[in-house]
Amino acid sequence: MLNLTLRTCNKYRHEFIMPEHFLMALFGEQPFVNTVADYGEDALQKLNDDLRAYLQSLETVPGQDPYQPVLSAQMEQMMKIAAQQVVNSSAERIDVPHMVSALLTLEDSQACYFLEKAVGGVNFTADFMCELLVSYDALGDSQDATDGEEPRQEDIWRTQVVCLNDTIAQHNPLIGREKELERTMQVLCRKDKNNPLHVGEPGVGKTAIVYGLAALIEAGKVPPRLAGSRIYQLDLGTLLAGTQFRGDFEKRIKMIMDGVLKEGNAIVYIDEIHNLVGAGRTGDGSMDASNMLKPYLDSGDVRFIGSTTYEEFNRFFSKSKGIVRRFQQIDIEEPSVEETVRIIMGLKEKYEAFHQVTYPEEVITYAVAASAKHINDRFLPDKAIDLLDEAGAYREIHEAADGSRVVDKQLVSEILSKVCKVDAMAMKSDDNSGLETLHERVSGSIYGQDEAVRQVVEAIQMAKAGLLEDDKPLASLLFVGPTGVGKTEVAKVLAREMGVPLVRFDMSEYTEKHTVAKLIGSPAGYVGYEDGGLLTDAIRKTPNCVLLLDEIEKAHPDIYNILLQVMDYARLTDNKGRKADFRNVVLIMTSNAGAQYASQASVGFGARVPAGEAMMRQVKRTFKPEFINRLSATVVFNDMDRVMAGMILDKKLRELHERLSARHVTLQLTDEARQWLLDKGFTLEYGARELDRVIAHEVKPLLMREILFGRLTNGGEVTLSVEGDHLALSWKA
């Protein structure tokens, strides 16, 4: 087309190539000529006369010698606009309609003025472009394909759809789903409202059922009414692409539906059918794709199969009552673990041939069970198939240590640990060496709380042994006891020894009623709704962790209502309906409730109530019975005694030695200095935190001054001793 424009410019011997030359060249394009002629018998002649008169009035290049014309500013602008339209419409190339559309947007252009004048004025521009686009869709492409033969309108609609009968071999075969498939065929054989609607979560196999139906049709295993049917997939995204003007989208749909209706015995499959509602709507008008299809849905001559998810069905599709009543809803439920194993065993051969690997049967069973347990935001069988597919891709690239190409459990665990952030070793049920020594490792860092540590470790081991219910957290523990005896420290040590993160929430931040909503997200319309919930988001990011809710008694009582479903069903739903899974979480709550009553347990004549029992009485007054009843264990921590304080002091001093070693400083304490620190730091009221304060106030300032300004600038050995009523440093002579 541009070559013809150049020849037109040379014919008139003009210095610049202008839009008027392009418009004159369009007289060689039959679709354009036919479109303009539709606007009146003299429209084409009027346009031709105006253009010729204008071009003949322009100055020409003198002489007869060849010359090279250049693009005018308006021609460059027109081509830029046409190129931008192609980018916005997802077209593959610049075609005549794009150039004409760009021409009609030019200001102070004679070509634009002459064309609008010929077709009836600026009010007819949009209609003219629609006619031109349809003409080129119907004539231009067909003429290229048929070498000038008369175009066949009935063949054009096939380019806008995909026939599933012809693409069966490219997809996985359908295994199982006999009930859903039979129900689908039953609905398709109805006289009226013979349109099935598959509704289910993403990944449960809605599209696979339609491909399974196409395979049965091709195999001749369907009722006579469905024999020989062709299933055409209608992609709304493809239909919308390139529809720049009012009427383009509607004409495409009508062209496709008329073609399907003429073929007969055809089934139209619309994936993500909720997109019908509102598709193609402009302004406040009610006409959209769903309303355009109502006559075809009513007639029963064309059968439709739709698929969508529950969320999108409720949010979009259910609002169009007229469309909903024309479909018969078929629920596609998530298959069980056993059904998924059967499905993947049927697909096993296809994936083994693709990746050139081997999937043992026990690995498939393990992968399905592991994905069902650890991948919580997706559904079977899709998530299990993806897991095995990725494991096969990895083994295809990296052979095993023994040179084999077998996908084993270890590889599946490693792939799964990357997907859902779960420790690969924690998922291996046959590796319990870490659990066996967990008690010794935790006891090595926690002193004087042997019974508390035993209860915590046993709760974890009980869950790992599979003796607890699967729909509960690994453990739900309440730690009660005086301040500074190691409640929070046990949670930290447990997370470190289990190799999982510690997620801590300070419950003193949630004392007000409105602050509790931050954990699951603010309600719609309130500030912070878009931020989501702090607790639910944290668990979604780290589903395998130790969750510490520190000083739970300081929180507003509404917090207990939220925690009830966490402890009972290991689920928590945020303000947007997304679920957080707590099945791999160790929930630890600490509380000082009742600690002040422990020291009063034995006050009075003949009163011999144990301190732990006194604390538990107050705990039962503080927390609701339904809250206490859902706990795995309530762990009572002992009061601090002098032996425990000495062990904790030694631990704190070891930590100080490690910090000093980085500065090449060696610190030794005399027995008197250690005893002095113990006397100053041991109190029943404040626990181990008083030891931290004594070391921070009495020991560290002495070392700080010497390290920065004194004899320990370059390191050295120093002894801490008692002089009078204070500590002092001394050096070896």
C-alpha cells in the first residue's frame, strides 16, 4: 500500500508524500471502494473529484528527471498514530483500516476533510470505520487465502475459535470423574436449558472434563444425540483484542454464533465464563456479551459449556440472573488423595516419556500426600501434578548421584520445600533423629524447668508421630509462671533447635478492641483494609514456624475468640476470605496470670497448696473454659531458686565471653566476683532479667572503658574481682 502511495506521489511529481496521496492510492483497494460506495451513489465520485482537484493544484517538481520524495510531517504523524493503534490492539501488523483510522484523527488535513465529506460528515466516522474493519476481515484476508476467489463468510469464524476435538492429543487424558462427565452429557441431551456450568476451585480439573468429553465424542462413546459433535472453545480475550470501535465486538460474536448455528450439532465451550458479564459493555448501556448470547442459549440449537470458580461465580456471574437460570450448575469437587494417586498413575507414562525419567509408585503416593498437607493455597490434582512435573524436569537436567534418572522422595521433598517454605528434613517422616535428641538440646539451654521442657517436647513428638488430629496445630501450649523464669526463652530455643523461624507477637499491642482486627485485617471500609492481616500474612509467608504470642493475658478478650478456631481447626480466615494454615505451627502463648498468687499459696495455718496449683486456679479465672479446653498442655514454670540463678549466670557469662573473644579479650572471674554477681542479681520477684541488668550495669561498663580507651584496645587477658563493695579489673603482671 505504501508503494502505491509513493507511485501516486511520483505521478503528480510532488516533493512530499502526503496523506492525500495515500487516500488516492486507496482507490485501488476494493474493500475501501465498496465501503465508501455504501454511503451513497456519488460518494466515491465526489471523493475522487475533490482529491484530484486538490493534488493538481499543488506545486510540482520541475523537469522529467527521477527524484526521491520525502514524507510530510502529517504523513509521519499518521503513521505514528497507526503504529500506536496496532500496539494497543494487539494486532500483528499495520493494515489499511489502521491507516484510515489514523488519517481521520489528523487536524487541518485535506484528506480527512474530503473523506468525512464523502461519507456524510464527522458523525458517521465511527460507523464508517466499523464497516471498513468488517470488510477487511471478510474480504481482505479471504482474498489472500483464496487467490482472488469469492470470499466465504462461513470460514472466517473458525479463525476466532479453537476446536477441542482436534487438540485432544496435546492434553492429558481424563482419568476418573465418571459422575461429573455423565451429568454433563445428561444436561447436554436435554431439550431446554441444555447448558452445563462447571463450578469448582482452580486446578480441580474443570477444563480436563471438557477435553475428556471431546475424547469420548471422537471415540464414539457418547449418546446418539452427541455423536459427531464438535466442541469449539470461545476465548473472550481473543474476541476483544483489536476491537477499537463500537460494534466490532458484537459483530464478531454474531459472526461466530451464526457460523456455529449453521454448522449444527456444535458445542461452545467458554472457559472463565464469568468474563461474559460486562464484556463489550460501553458506558451505562446494558448490552454485553452475556445478553448477546441469551437468544442462542434459549433456542437450544447451540449448546454451551461454561466453567468458573466459586469466588468468581459469586462475585460476577451470579449477578446476571437471566444467564444463571439458563445453565445447569455442576459442582466439580477437589479429588481425594486416593483419587489423585489414581489420576497421576494414569498420567505417569506420559510424563515419564516427556522427561525421560522414572516415577516409582511410592514416590507418587508420597508426592500427593505431601502436596495435600503442605501446599495450602492450591488444589488437587493440579498441585500434585505440578510438583511431580517440576521434580521430573530437575531430574532430567541433573542426574542422580548413581547416574540414574529416577525421581525419589528426597528430590520431591527438596522441590516442595522451595515451593511452600517447609524444611525438607521436617517433611521426611522416616527421619526422626532430630526429634529424638530434642529434649537434651532444649534442656541444655533452659535450666531448672525440666518438667516444662518435657511437656513441650512430648507435645511436639506426639504430633510428629501422627497420634494427634491432622486438622490441628502441631501443639497449642500455654506457658504460665513468674516473670524472668524462661517462658519466652523456651520458645526461642525450641524454634532454633527445630530449625524453623520464630514468629513473635507482643500481645500488649492488642489491648484495645479495634487493634485485634489488625491480626486478621480491618473490615471493608475501614482504614487498613488493603493491608491484610498481620497474623494471617505472617503464617502464609512462614507456614512452618513457632508462633509466640507473648503475654497473652494483656490482650483484649476478643483475641481468644480468634484463637479458638486456630487451636481447633488450624485455620484462620482474613478480611478478604483468604485462609492461613496453622497445621505446621507450634503455637506458644505465655502468661504471667496467677504468678503473684504463687508466693501466697502456703500462707495461713495449715495451708499447703502447691504454687503451681495456685497459679492454675488464677489461670482458670483469667481464661475462658473453651480456650483452656483446646490447649495441648498448660505448662507451669517453676519459681527462680539460687541453683537455677547460678546456672543462668554462668550461661550469661559464657555469652559475654563469646562477644569479648571477637575483640581478642579474655575475661576470668574470681569466685568472690561470681558470688557477688549472684547475690546482686538473684531475686524471686524479677527472675533472670535481674542478672542481665547486674552484668550490664556492673561488668560491661568496666570492660567498655578499657576496650575503647585503655589497656584492652588491642586485646588481652583481664581478671574480674571484688574490691570493697564493688567490682574491679586487674591485669597479669
